[in-house]
Amino acid sequence: MAVIDTAIVGRLGTIQLGAVGLSNLVFFFCTVFFSFLLVVVTPKVANAVANNDNKLASESTAHALWVALICGVGLTVALFLGAPGLVAAFGTEPAIAAQAVPHLRMRSLAAPAVILMYVATGAFRGFKDTRTPLFAGTAQNLVNFSLDLFLVFGLGMGVLGAATAATAANYIGLAVMLVMLVRKNVLDVGDLRSLPTAAEVRPMAVAGFALAFCIGSVMTAVVSATTMATAMGAATLAAHTIVKQIIDFCNNIFGTFSTVAQTLVAASLGRDNKAEARNMMGRLLQLGITAGSIVAALLLLGQSQLASLFTTDPAVLTQTQRVLPLVACILPFAPCATTLEGTLLGAFNITHVAMRTVVSAVVSCSWLYLVAPRYDLGLLGVWVGVVLLVLTNCLCDAWKLNSRWSPLADEDDRP
């Protein structure tokens, strides 16, 4: 959806492209904190299903939906009221801020839908059902694309039209997911009649705090990169937005490796079969390197054509094509990183994930604030900082899973 928005809004101009990119980043930054619900729900449901306890799976899903709804409504209020201050915090040019604020306020209305979708997706993943989220995602994207064209170009609503289309699409996707949760007996509607108790919320809150801390560390580095790009002018921010959307799109593809790892590793560990979990991880790493290499090759071969889909501004195109080869080189490692992270999350080794993310964020921000400005590397220097974030995460997770402290290690191998 973000790629479609970027491509369509890019036709309106560089200012509009930068505004949507900035607004989408703020919205993602705020909603992704609650993705801990997806991470918590997936292994919990997977473990319940592995033990043939569908009642526990339904109750876990229902309680997480209540938590998601409360968080979503609160976030909508905070984002709508705080939009001007959040946009201004990036040192945004007035012309960009004037477009970004109304876009962010409209997108804020979708916060409940986005957070509820995390829970619904996690529940389906726990049942090893990825077809239903695919169906809902397809419906969501078709609505977004159709409304984007109609509102942005047909009614001339511009940036606000793009935000309206995306928000409406989020609720369509959520409606499909909720209906299918009931139809596929993943959720018993009766379980929604009781609110979760403090004892039931506490494990989610504990895991959520660690994961939110982890996500916050990642987003600190990402926001730092965007702040630096914003300070370099509208053309640089627009180029940064294009590169980010391309990489985010690729990462969503590679995120499937994390999904599979979380689900299958959690199910294997639920059966106390660590050998099976290790085999799953090894096969996913093989597939990941292959997929990442193919995507990297396609990106290198088609970088000129790909960048032109988003803008015709020569200055933006030049900066975009200068950065794309760098990020293409990291793509073979990206699915490996998501596989390793998914394995650790499936084993509920959340503490390590949080700690290593802090280390990675420190490495990335050190480059962004201490090294890149000294050598005046421009947007290329900004993206070196983002690449360092991914590489450090991957190396730390590889060390953990190959150490004696690995959650997949047999008891005889532990210190």
C-alpha cells in the first residue's frame, strides 16, 4: 500500500512525495510499536494448536483483540492531536509540513484497524494459515489502488486523497480478517464477551515492553536517518522516501521467512523437538539466501526503470540511483536476518532480540551522527547507517543461535 501511495503521489510533485514519505514514517513508527501483539499471539496460538487446545487459542486471540482495540483508539487520539508537533520535530520545511499534517491526521484514524490486524494475522499464523491474510491483503490493496486513483486524480484531493484511500483500505482488510477468524473457527465470538484479566494481560505487557523497546531502538535509527535526509532538502527527502519504499517492500517479502520461522519453530518447541526446529531454521536460511540474491540481481538490473516509476524529477532520480546499488548488496542477507530473528521470537527469546537491537541501533546512530557528517556522504552515508543496522542484527542473532546458550541447543550442550 505504501509503495502504491508513493508511486501515485510522486506524480503530484517532489513536495507531496516528501510529505507522504514523512507522514507514513511517523504513522509506521507509532503503529509498529504494537506489532508485539503479532509476535506474542503467533507462538501462543501455535503452541495451543500443537497441543490440540483450540479453546485456548480462541481465548488468547479474543483477549489480544481487546488489548489491540484499546491501544488503537488511544493511538488515534494521540496522533490526531499531536500531528503538527510530530511533523515539526523533523525540522520539516513549511511546504512539506503543510501537506504532511493532514495526511498524518487522516492516517491516524486507521490505527485501530492496523493494530487489530496484527492480532488477527498472528492468530492465523498460529494455525499455519497464511492464505487468509493473503486474501485480506489482496482485497486491501485493490481497494487502496482504486480509491487512490479516484480520490487523488479523479476528485483532485491530492495527498489527503491518498491518506483517505489507505485508511479505508485498512478497515476493509480488517473486516475480511475478522469475518474469516469466525468462519474458520479460529475465534469463538463468545470469547469476546469477557475482558482479559490482569493476569492474562501481564504476559503480553511484559513481552510487549521488551519488543516495544526493541522496535523503539530500530525506529530511533530509522528516524535519525530520515531526519538527516529531511535536513538535506526536498529532493533528498523524496529520494530517501523512494529508496525506503523499495526496501520496505522487499523486507515485507523477506518477512515471510520470519513468519514461517516463528510458526514452525514454536510448533516444534511445543512438541519439545529441538532437532526439528534446527532443521527448519537451516532450510529457511538456504531458501533465504537464494531469494535475497534473486531480488538483489533484479534490483540492480532494473534500478533505472524502478526509480522512474515514482518520479520524473532528475535530481531525485540521480540520488535514488546512487543509493540503490548499496542497498541491493545487503538484500541477500535480509532474509537470513529475518529468519534468525523469527527463530528467536518463535522460541520466545525476546530478551536477546531486545538487547541486540539496542547494540545495532547504537552502531547505526554512531555512524549517522559521528562518521557520515564528517565525510559529507549525503544520502549514501545515511543509507550506510541503515545497512549497518541490518548487518549488526544478523551477526548478533547468528552468534546467539550458534552458541551454547541457543534456545535450540540440546540440554547436554548447555553450559
